[in-house]
Amino acid sequence: MRGRLDRHLTPYLFVAPFFVLFAVFGAYPLLATLWMSLHDWHLINGDGGYIGLANYSDLFADPDFWNALVNTLSLFVISTVPQLFIALGLAALLNTKLRGRTFWRAGVLVPNVVSVVAVALVFAQVFGRDFGIVNWLLGLVGMEPIDWPANVWSSHLAIAAIVTWRWTGYNALIYLAAMQAVPNDLYESARLDGASTWKAFWTVTVPIIRPTILFTTVVSTIGGLQLFAEPLLFESKGASTGTGGSDRQYQTITMYLYEKGFTLFDAGSAATIAWVLFLIVALFALFNFAVVRRTVASR
Amino acid sequence: MAAGGVFARRGVRLAAGLVAGALALTGCGGGDDSAGEGDKITLTVATFSDFGYEPLVKDYMAAHPNIEIKLRVTEFDQHHKQLATRLGAGAGAADIEAVEEGYIPQFRQSKDKFVNLADFGAKDLAKQWLPWKWEQSLADNGNFVMGLGTDMGGLALCYRSDLFKAAGLPVERDAVSALWTGWDEYFAVGDRFIGSGSKAKWFDGVGNIYQAMMNQTPYGYFDTSDAYVGDSNPAVKTAFDKVAAVANKPGMSAKLDPFSQQWNVGFKQGTFATLPCPSWMLGLIKDGSGPENAGKWDIAKIPGNGGNWGGSFLTVPKQGKHAKEAYELAKFLTSPESEAKIFQNVGSLPSQPETLKNPAVLGFKNEYFSNAPVGEIYAKSGETLQPNYRGTKDADVRPVFGRALARVEQGKQSAADAWTQALSEAGKALGK
């Protein structure tokens, strides 16, 4: 009797920690947020009454939401796409017989382990209008200094640079791990068939690490759509309201959520944004899944 | 998630049991850390930036052996946002929480989360403060006292005497004060400064100038009955137009956001000659400019009327367990004697008439600012100043106009377009 119970109970006990943690830190907040989004909810005073989908209709009628969505997508595209390609190239380089391999492999992860606050501080200096390095370099070739946060394109470029700097190495290491698992004899037979290194990379390496590419794409998409710390810290300290510049030129969806919830204390609207963002991310993840599967399979 | 059909139902029940168990465990874990040995009480005081409480708290603990005081200091925005979430969550707030004047209207909407200090007899202290400072913390027609006033921010104008000298302008502080009565003259002197060919700009950025102007008006975006008048109050339009006219004028604005990293660099590099400075800003200017610029800054009269920018209150959140003791401590920290000491330690301007007449305050000079008699300058500005009423929804509207001027300053919009957009954004913010 005891033995049977053990056999039935033990597997559940082994998986239980995940489900318990998920219930407490995943499912509960998710459902509580849904609940809040259906109410007029003040951050401090709490529930101000059920209002159905009013928060949602307000949000969809709000041009600032669409502005934030466009900014988020733009930042996502110009930071994630180059980032993954650079990471792939970097991983291929790290996979060769480099001198001081361990050093380089550990090195690419450094930007990722540096505190995002420190990174943002440094980049704020780099992209400073009056005394920044980038403007100084532009000045050397006779260009006018750029007020980076002031315009849509320049602020997006600067923020994308921060994001790319932070996450490229991380993705490169994941690719590298996958590449190391590619059996060497496949490369040998490819070489015997007369394939160049370039060709072998695209016909052997990439198809085999396809699941990893899918994984990083999905994770980067989720991260990119929730982009928050980098643009928020790009705001000057005196105006850290989450507005993203004088004309909301780099306000992302999560910053808009922050502005609503923590600057204006409107937790109901903030919860609504959180849920809409959740649905958008889910859609993107599915889309990603389909696209990456098909394109990589057809190679 | 694809759970196996056979195990699914039993699994759910099991998982539910485990969750309940885990919750019970964590529930037990959340212990009470304020109940110490015997009847020793721990009080936490949460402030942003240095309120100068350290020496005072030591004295207080020596006089009250049963009380242990912890100071918690966070950055300005973070402090208030944390307070909001902790009030909402019903746990985590300190026994005494500082709230800055600009945040008072927002927190007043949640006054039920705070102890009414009138219950402990705070009304008897009313005469201690300047009347407007006392009134700022009231709700319910004066029956609810949300907090006890700490400092205030009488306005003055800080200027770089070395840059003034190089530009052929007067250097001595009385002579500089005599250069202007209103802002038009101030901008005209700016033209003279620019005309001298100085490489520095006239002021730091439109943010500070506009803020100072708005703080000189009796009321801004909301009238004293709390009705929105941002689109009709001539004081708003006048200030906006005056600032917008110089925002993108060459040489006028260094185009820096106050309190930003770039602003600090501006101090160090000397990229601007003047800025409005409430007394609490002197510390920031000194830190930003660094020892190499000691003695280059001086302080003159602000253009226009006196005005107040900033200053805080000590509140007692209801969730604390020792409201009475917290109130007594807040009373001590805001007493005239304490405020006088704080002024000498960290320069926060007392908000109490008696303290402003205290010779130790009046005679105080600031070495870094060319030995300016800051006690006398700010005490005078404090007594004559015009307090500014802030509406309940001020925080929703105020930033909108600030951003509009930033767009003009950045050369993205004309003054007229920025104004139109600000009005429509403000209307939208209040529409809900």
C-alpha cells in the first residue's frame, strides 16, 4: 500500500515546486490583473466599482496607446532583428578554434551581467547632446550634434543600441551551446561534397540549431515587446514619469503602463494595458513559431 | 499545457493542497520585526534625499530609551511611488513617510490611508507654521491634518559671478538683484549677456524657469475651488508665452532637463550662467559644480514676486502599529528648534515664522556660494512669498505643459502649436 502511494505521489511532489511557484507568482497575478482591468481601480484606494470592458474601449480609443504600440514594434524590429543576426555570427566565430576562446566566450556575456542602470547611465553619456562621444565623432566628420532623445528616429536608434549591446552576447552563447552539439562528421561530409564554410553554415549548422533559433526568437520577442528599463532610464532623471520624451517619442507599452499605474495611480488602466500586452505577446509568439518553423525548414 | 487525462483530476486536487500548504508556510514566515525585546519600539522614518535627521534622531533616541529609530532614504520619485504601492498593498510603509508638496494633492485623495494627526492634537500646533504651509496639509475643511510641515522652497536666483564679470554685468548680489524686477527685464539682461559673446547660455532650461514662474502665481491649472482653468487662466498663458518666446532663442537656454545627468554636467562645465534656485537646490548645485567651482556661484533676488517651490510634510500611514509614538517623533522633527538645526546642517529652509526670525538662521552664510547670507535671503523670500494652490488633478496636467515647452525648446514645434497640443492633452487627461 505504502509503496503504491509513494509511486503515485512522488512524481507530483517532484513537479510541485514549479506549479506552486507558478500559481503564486504567475497565475494569481495574471488573474488578479484581469480582475483589476474590469474595475475602476485606484492604485492606493483600490476597487472603485465594476465597469466591464470600459477600460478596454478607452484604451483602444486612446492615440497614446497606439503611439506606444508603434514605438514598441519599431524598437523591437531595430533592436531584435540585428541582434539575433549578430549573435549568430558571433557564435559562429566563437565556435572556431580561436586563441583564448574561454576569454572571448565569457567576455560576450559581460554586457548582460552589468546592471541595466549602469548601462543606461553610460549610454546616456555616450549619446549626450553637449559632451557625448557619438556627437563628438559626428563632429569630426563635420556633422551637427544630434539631440538624441528629442526625435523619434534618433531616440529609437540610441535605445536599440543599448538593447543590442546588452542582449547580443547572451543570445550568442545560447547559439554557441547549440552549435557545439552539431556532430562534426556532418561538417566533414559537407566538406567532402565541396561545400564552402559559408555554405556549410547555412545548410548544416542553421538547420540543426533550428529549435534554438526558435527559442531565442520567441524569448527576444517577448523581451522586446516588454521593453522597459532601457527606454525608461534613457529618460532624464528629472522626468522619470514613463512618458518617453517631450512628445512620447520613445514611450513603449510597458512605459505607458508605468505612467498610468504609478505616475497617475490609475491601476485599472495599467492592468488593462498589461492584459492587452499579454495577448499581443501570445499572438507574436504563435506567429514567430509558425514563421521560423517554415523558413528554417525550407532551407 | 497538456495534462494526462487520467492523472488530471487527482493531480489538480493534489496541487491545490500543496499550494495551500505553501501559502500557509509563507504566511507563517511573514514575521513581525517591529516587536523587539521588552517594550522597545522601532520607528522607521522614510524620506527622499537628506532631510538632515541623523543628529536629531540620535538625540531623540537618547532621550527616549524605549524607542529605536531607523532612517530610510530613497530617491525622490521612487520614494513616492513606493509609498503609493505600499499604501495600496496595506503593508511595507514606514511609520513616518515624507510627502513632497507636489505629491500632496495626489495622496490627499487617499487620506483614509493616513492617520488624522488632529486626533493627537496637531491642531494646537497650527500657529507654528506659516499659514499657507499649514493649510497645504489639510483636508475635510481643515478637520483632517495629513502631515506636519518640514521645509519650504522660497525662490531665489543663483548666478555665476565669474561669467557675469566676463560679460560686463554687475557682480555684486545687490547690484544683480537691481537688474530686474520682472521676468521681461531678466530676459533683457540675458540678451546683454548673450551679446557679450559669452560661450555659456543664459539659463539652464525652460523647465526650471517655467516652474519658478508658475510657483509665483496664486493658482495655476486649477482655481482654488479645484475647477480646471488651465485654458482660461491668463497667468498660465502669460508664463507659457514668456518662456516659449526665449525657449529656442540662440544663447538663451542651455536646453537641459533639471535634475538630469546632463544638467549636472552643465554645472561642472559651466554651460549656463543663471537658474532659479529654491534653498533645497543649493546642495544640488554644489554637488554638480564640484569643488573646482567653489565661490563662483552667488545668489540674487528672483525676478517677479516671491514664490514657493517644494517643501515636504511628515505623514503617519495608518498601517503602522505605533501611530502615537510616530506622531510624537514627527512633532519633534518639525519643531522650531529642529528646523533651525536642520537649516544649519543641510540648508532646508524652515517653514515657520518663529524659526525664520531665529538669529542662528538669519545669520547663516553659505561659504560655497561666495559666502552669501542665505539665511537672510531665503528668510526674506519665505516671509513675503505667494503660495501656489495645486489642484487635486495637478499631477495629470502639470507635466503636459512642461513637455509642450520642451518641444518648443527642442525646436520641434512652434509656441502656438505646442500650446494647442498641451490644451488638448490636458483636456484628455482630465476627460476620464
